[in-house]
Amino acid sequence: MILLGHPRNPPLVFLHGFLGRGEGWSDIAAALQDEYFCILPDLPGHGDNRSLDSHASLDFGSVTAWLAGLLDEMSLSNIHLVGYSLGGRAALHFAVRYPERIRSLVLESANAGITDEAGRARRLAEDSARADSIRSEGISAFVENWYAMPLFGSLKRRPQLLARIKEAAKRNNPEWMAKVIRELSPGAQVPLWNSLSTLSAPVLLIAGAEDEKYVHIIHKMAEAIPLAQKQVVSEAGHNVHAEQPEVYIGLLREFLRHSSKP
């Protein structure tokens, strides 16, 4: 876990995406460390985080409990929470479960869930097959195939960035990555659309303009969240904070300064 800034500053927690690590937020957090106490953990199973039992079932309830325990250990009761993709889904589950612990919430390229049962079943089957491929072909081959998906097409224009992301992803434990992709699949996730109206903190929804699926999703989520703002970032796809860091820092700083829950 990486910590930046003074502990007396307002706590700002960053949750990375699938195959990522807390260190992936370092450039964003470094720009905000004078104003916030930035906390960059590895999600369970990622990087160096082996805090959960690999033989126990994994769901967003256990991830939420892990995050609550981490905050309790650090004596942090009220946080700004930022989550990207898988980390965004984890952040949303935490905010729904512990609304009193959220000052503000930022969700980047995150979905509240698949509402169609058949759609969830298809996605779970896809992610189960991906889990099998990690075990049979290895993490390196899987990472190459993962980032070849159209979802990450905009990263091809940034080959050095893409190479760094892949290199970090390949350092993850393959058994844990197989477990995460299957058990935290959107196909296994209970949709949270009916809970969005209960969010009382300000929420910033971010998507890249080239990620049409998530542009549509954040517009739909914004309609259901009482204090929602949305930002579509030009010249970016799914991984907005990595592709447009300066723009992202500006959006985040403005939102945190003016839209934070007291």
C-alpha cells in the first residue's frame, strides 16, 4: 500500500481496476498529496495483497469488509473514495453499504451492474472461460489478450503507457487473477441500480469519449444518483486517468474542493 500526503489532511482512497495495483494511481495522487492524505491499496488478490483467504469465496461483500477493516486500522471514518473499473464497482458497493463513511465518490468507467439475467449469465460464462485461460495459458498470454480487446483500443496510440500497464499486470499472481475475474465478474454481481438513489454524497461519474459503452452507462447512472455530476473526457477510452492524467487531476481537484460532503 502506498501512502502520500500528511495523515492530518482529508483522506482520499484510490481503488484500481482488474490486473492493476495501487501504484497505478501514483501520478494522480502525487499531484493531490499537498491537499489530501492519499491511500493507494492493492485490492484483494492483486499486487502484494494476500489479506483474504484464497480458498474462501470472494464477492463484493468480502471486498467491502476488507476496505472497512483497512480504514478501521487507520482510524479513518470519513473518506473521499475514487474507483476505476473493478475498483469503481468496489467503491460503489462500499458507498451503498457505508454511506456515512463517504464524503464524496468518484466512479471512473464503472457500471452499477447487468440487469438482464441472461446477460449476467453470458458474462459469467465469458469470465469463467477467461479464468480457465489464465490457468492453462499463463498470466502473460492472458494479459496480452486482455489488452487486445476493443475496450482498450485507445491505449494502442500510447504504446509506452500500454507496455507499462501490461508489465505491471503480468506481475500479478495467476491463481488470484483467475479467482478475481470469475468471482467478481459483473455476471456474478448483484446489480445496484435500485440503490443509486440512496447515495447521499456528491458523486462524480467519469468516462472516456472513445468508450461509448461507459459514456452511455454514466449518463444512465447520473439520472438515478441525486448529487451526480458527469464528465466525458476527450481523447480517452476506458482508462481515463492513465490516458489523460492532467485532465483527470483537474477534474478531481475541482470536484473534491467544491462538491465534498461535510
